[in-house]
Amino acid sequence: MRGKVLEARVRQSGRGFLNANIPPGRLREFCPLDGAGEKALEMAIRLLALSARAHARILKVARTIADLGACDQIQTKHIAEAVQYRSLDRDDRK
């Protein structure tokens, strides 16, 4: 796992900054989604009534998950996993 994390950090550094520091105006540039991923994200935002800030966080987490899998494009499975983490985080606050 350590090797995967180090490789993901190299991928992120190659973009100029770590995923957590992606400027809001450049999210779509660094977090490209395929059509199915876009639909999955839109559905999650509607069903969970997520804010724009939550939307950005999900994209950044999905970008990190994709980096760990050495994927250039964020896929539906990455979005689903990021939304699941978001849901777990919200459940812990109750």
C-alpha cells in the first residue's frame, strides 16, 4: 500500500499540487469524469442534498481514489466510493 500511496503522490505532484489543494476553478480540469461518472455524481448530489463544497470534496476524494488505482480519468466506481466515504463521515457526526 505504501508504494501505491507514493505513486499517487507522484501523480498528484505532476499536476502541480496535491488533490486537496486543487483550486475550485480548476476542478473539472483535474477531475475529468466520464458520462456515467457525471450522472452518478449528479444523482448523489440530488439524493443527499449535497452542497457545492461537498461536491468539490467528493471530486477531490474521487481523484485521489483514481490516482491510487493509476487511472487518469475518474470512473463511476471512484465517485461511488467517494460518496460512500462522505456518507460515513456524515453518519459519524450524529
